[in-house]
Amino acid sequence: METIKAIMTRRSIRTWTNEPVSEEERRIIMAAAMNAPSAADARPWCFVEIDDRDTIGAFTELGGTEMLAESTYLVMVCGDVSKEIYPGFWPQDCSCAAQNMQLAAHDIGIGAVWVAIYPLEERVRKCREVLSIPDSITPFALLAMGVPNEVLPPEDRYDESRRHQNKW
Ligand SMILES: Cc1cc2nc3c(=O)[nH]c(=O)nc-3n(C[C@H](O)[C@H](O)[C@H](O)COP(=O)(O)O)c2cc1C
């Protein structure tokens, strides 16, 4: 899929079939994550991949996350400040990785939704607990994926008023 087409047609998918995401598809999505830009190319990220049904079930209790019961493949994008070169950029770096994952997933026909974790303290705590994540690593965003069971039309959110030319 052409890049612009992928960007303009991606939607958050929240209902999935029970067909698994193949290892080849997982590899494409994870490679896209790790090819993201990051400050000083520090790549201050790590990822926990989850396809265990009980563990997926634990995430349905975060609040407003009941739909995750249908997801067949979750990836917790985590920040690792020990890898930073310029401190403080890790959330931006992890966001780039997460967005790459969403676009790569869409490109290969996998539906994804970003579930907010950081900076919601209670969600960060719960995710650490469920996945045994050490204190030095911060759960940042949960990408829930699977074979889509819905088709959503593209949104056109272009807003001319957000553009400023040369000065505010
Ligand atoms: C930082 C961030 C946090 C989000 N958190 C959630 C969430 O917790 N639950 C959810 O269902 N969707 C979440 N989303 C998805 C947004 O609701 C969605 O991207 C937005 O409504 C636009 O719709 P679209 O992705 O279909 O274009 C999040 C997206 C981002 C970027």
C-alpha cells in the first residue's frame, strides 16, 4: 500500500475475528516499530508481545477496555530511559514506534487500536503488575491487534484553520 493511502485510510479497529496474527505479520509490525525515528537514534523502547488469552483477559479490566477480549495479539510498547541519550524524549520516541506499528498493521490488513497507558498512573501500575515489568521500564501504550471484524470508512480531518503561514 502506498504510504499516503495507508495514512489516510487507517482507522482504530476495536473488533476482531479469532484468526491469529501470523508470525510473519508480527515480524513486519515489530520491524516497523523498531525502524521508527528517535532522538539521537537512541531507540529507548522495548516491547512485550502478548497472545496468551488469560493475559489478554487481564487487560479488559483497565476500564473501557472490554473490547480487548477479542484481540488476538497485544503489544505493550514500553519506554526504557536507560537507553536515552537526550533525557526526556522517550515518550515521543515510543509514540513514533507505536504509530509505525499502526500503519504497518493497516498496510498488511491487521486492525489496531492504541490503548492509552502512560501517563495514567493506575494503568501503568496495573500493566507492570500483569506483565511483571521492572520499575526501570515504563509501560507506555498498548497496541491491540487482530484480523479486523469491522470496516471503517476513512476520515477526512483536514482543517485549514490549523495552518499558520510564517507567523501565528
Ligand atoms: C495517545 C492515544 C491514546 C488512545 N487511547 C485510546 C484508548 O484508551 N481506548 C481506545 O479505544 N482508543 C484509544 N485511542 C484511539 C483514538 O480514540 C482514535 O485514534 C481516535 O478516536 C481517532 O480515530 P481513528 O484512529 O479511527 O482515526 C487512542 C489514541 C491515541 C493516539
